[in-house]
Amino acid sequence: MPDKIISREGLLHIAKLARINLLPAEEEKLLHDLQDILNHFEELNELDTSKVVPVNGGTYLKNIFREDSYPLGSRQGAGKNQFPKEQGGFLKVPPVFKKSEDKA
Amino acid sequence: MTISEFNKGLRNKEFSASEAVKKLYQKIKSEDPTIGAFLTLLPDLAIAQAQKIDSVIAKGENLPPLAGVPLAVKDIILIEGQACTAASKILEHYTASYDATVIKKLKEQEVIFVGKTNLDEFAMGSSTENSALQITRNPHDLERVPGGSSGGSAAAVAAGFALGALGSDTGGSIRQPAAFCGVVGLKPTYGAVSRYGLMAMASSLDQIGPFANSVEDASLLFQAIRGEDKFDSTSTPADDGQDLIAPDFSALKNMTLGIPSEYFESGMENNMAKAMEQVKEQLQDLGVKFVPVSLPHTKYSLSTYYIIQPAEVSANLARYDGVRYEGVMPAEYLPNDLQELYFESRGKGLGAEVKRRIILGTFVLSSGYHDAYYKKAQQVRALIVKDFEDAFQKADVIFAPVTPHTAFKIGEKSNDPLSMYLEDAYTLPVNIAGLPGLSIPARVKSDMPIGFQLIGKRFREADILGLGQLYEKEIPPPSL
């Protein structure tokens, strides 16, 4: 059983991909928990699955199409009031690029 | 009281819907502060709906069988215009902008929605302790958890705050709390009930289902919510050849139940094993036959599930970015850029278990690890599906426990995620295979409620609900 599957650097990289800020205490606990959980997953290597077709999704249904139709509903814009900030009919978010990058 | 008794009382004018609602809220106001089943109560909606029903009855017009039935709804299913938090800080101020399909269908049945119930944050957990908003206690013992993730819904029905409830089950989140709280819980076949308006957690596993006081009530609720929906492409048309409400009991007595040896070998506490033996004898007395079956890949279910489920979680929960669904950061917070807002909002707004699963899911999907974990798990999933297909060659229905023991104490497992994950060992293979599973209170003497599980073939809810109704009709509840 490998004793270390995920390193601290690895965890921080994954947290960055997941867009989550971690506090130092959270980092410690997560490193420990993930190591436990990933070690448990090692049991799957007991199984030879080289000839098994993976199951994708939970259903046997395939290619669910419907006729194109308009309108499906009149709910467009219903989620707009869930945005905290709005200006002149536009949804307001912080700048995508940092101010310093703007100047560069 | 059951739904049919309520319906009869209403039609015979033994009580009005308004009186019933008023009494119910008095009970909730005095008892729920101790139990903590509800996150939001909907008295305005409920009273208006009750008055509408009373005026229809006064005119002597007909009503659907679920009319006026007070129901609780897990706070991860949307009701238009009402708060829906998923018990998460990141959605604490969110108001739903549309009705889930199950809500729309139940509104057509003229039910009364009493309130929204507590859950483990985003339905991740087995005790409802992961709720970021409050603790829910088991009505049978306030020191113990109600189970989870639909713990609030199970507790609401067990405490008599509602005649039924909706929950969602991704790895056992309906059946396990039903067993812990001594009520009936049904996880329908994957695709039997539309998930439109259920906040997506793990899309290849999630399913909505009912809680109730009896299997007949669960059947009534399932009948009302099932069927194809153009807004959920995984939903399938209801098989109307199945009689859910008035089953053919003599045919059901000829059924063969499979006993999977892997479920009974180890892991169960003594009182649970003894109760399963008693239930088996009760069912045999009714004429049902038992045959041994084997589900050889059962031991790999936990690892399979905890790879696939977090992987899907990490994708589905990317939408909670702190911009949509109302923000989580204070108004005076001014980030330098958009990414900083995402990182801060998710860091502050998501709880420990949710972060753990997002990180785990991101890891198993990440470059270099995808084949070793995610693809491997999908392959083992195929083996688990095949196990059940083979077992159903020999048996009509599979008999199993729901939980390895009765409800545990609050705080007992909350710091050890792996031991919490092991709680679902008997329920999550059913989700992996997309099958229907029914948790029924065992009619045996016990200090805390014990549930047993009937697992059916795909879309054969009629088999397990029919057998459950047979059990409740013929086996008397234990005398206290």
C-alpha cells in the first residue's frame, strides 16, 4: 500500500483547480482524511477490469432527443434577481483581470 | 394517522383542512425547537391552500386523494418563491425561481406544504450533522442523530409534523434516515422520478423519493410524483401496468426473496442481525420463499461510490461561485478580481464535508489520475450492476438490512469521514446499480427503530411496495 498518494503541493494544486481557499487547519485535516480515503480505494486494484466496459451515467437510455420547439417556457431572466449586483440591466461582477494586469 | 385516514376524515367533515393545519403548526411550534426538523415553515402558503380545500369541500366538489395532506420537503428541492438553502451558507439567502417537477405534480394533487426540512449540506452525509444551519435530533431519542442526509424529512414524519415528506437518495439518504427514525422510505429506480428542480449532487446516482408512515402512503406519494418529464432527460414514462395501491397479495405471497450472503456475513451488530432473522421468519410465515444469492463485488461498492460520487459533485457544485444565487460575502467585501471572489466565496461558504468531496472529486478526475480512479470505478460499477442482474435471475426481490446498527449518538462519528461513509454500506450498491430500494420499519421489539430493505428490479417498484404492504397488513406492530 503506498503511504503517500497526495502531497501538500498536490492538495494545494487541486484546491486551486476547485477554486477553494483553504485555511491552514483545513489543509492539515484534508491531507490526513484524503490519505485515509485514497488508501481505502487501493482495494479496487485487486480486481482485473481490463476487459470491462465502464458504465457511464446511471441509465440505459440513449440519445434522448425532442422536437425543437419554442418557447419551452417563459422563465428567461428568472434567475437574474439572484445576482447580488446589477447595473443598468447588466449583472455586475468584479473585474476578470487584475488592475495591475490592465496596465501591463 | 395515514393518508387514507386523513382523506376520509376530511371528506366526512370530521375536521377541516384549516383546523388540521392550525393544530399541526401548534404542535410544530411547541415540539420542533427541540427536534430541529424544519429550516423554514410555510404557514402562509399552507393556510391559504387549506382554505382553498375547505371551500371545495363546502361546495361538495371532488378532491384528489392527496388533497390537504400536509407534507414536508427536503430543503434541496425548489418551491417557487421560497428559500432553498441546501443547508449551506453559500445558499443561505437564495430564493427558488421555479417549482421542481415533483412540487408541480404535488400542487396539482392539492397537497399542503408545511415546510422545508434540514439536511446534510448539499445532501452529503449520513447524520444531518453536516448541516451548516442547525442540528436535527432523532424524535425517538434526542441524544441520537436522525440519519441523513434527509434527516429533517425523516424526523418530521416520525415526530408527526407531516403525514409524508420528500427526500433525495444518492447513496442511502432516504432509506437510512427512514430506518433510524422508524418510518417508511422509498428510493425509486434511477429515472422513475424527475429530478428537475432538485439541486444536482451526483447526477448518475441522485433520485427523489417519499417518506411516509406506511408503505401504502409511500405508494400513494410515489404514484403522484413518478413519470417522464421533458425537463429531465433521464426520466422514463411510468409503467401503468403496475398496481401500486391495490396489489395482488396472493401473487406476492409466491415471490422469491434473495438473501445476499455478503450482506449478512459481517459488520452488522447483534441486535440488527437478530432483527433481520425475525423479519425473515415473519415473511416466511406469509408464504414468501427465500433463496441464497451472491453479490460478490459488494465489498468494492464503498470505494466505487466514493470515487464516482465526489467526481460528479466536483462538477455539479462548480456553479456555486459566490456570484449566482445571492452572494455569501459581506457587502463591504471588494475583491481585486473575479477569481478572488470565487476562491473566497467557496472557501467561506462551503462546509468541511462539501469541500472534502469537491477536492477528492477534483483529484480523481485530474490529469494522470483519471484512469486509475474514475475509469476504474466506472468499470467496477459495471461489475456491481452485473452482480444484481445475476441475482435477479434467481430472486424477484432482494432482502437486506438498511444499516449495520441503530441510530448513533450525535457527535459520535462526525470527525471521522471514513467511518461515516461506512454507514451506507448496505444502501449505496442500490444507487450504483440504479435499482429501487424500500426501507420498512421492522415489526420487532427494539429500543430504537430498525429498518429492513427490499431491493427490486429496475422499475419494479410494485414488487417491493406490494410486499411491504403485505408485511404491514399481516404482521402486527410489536406490543410495547
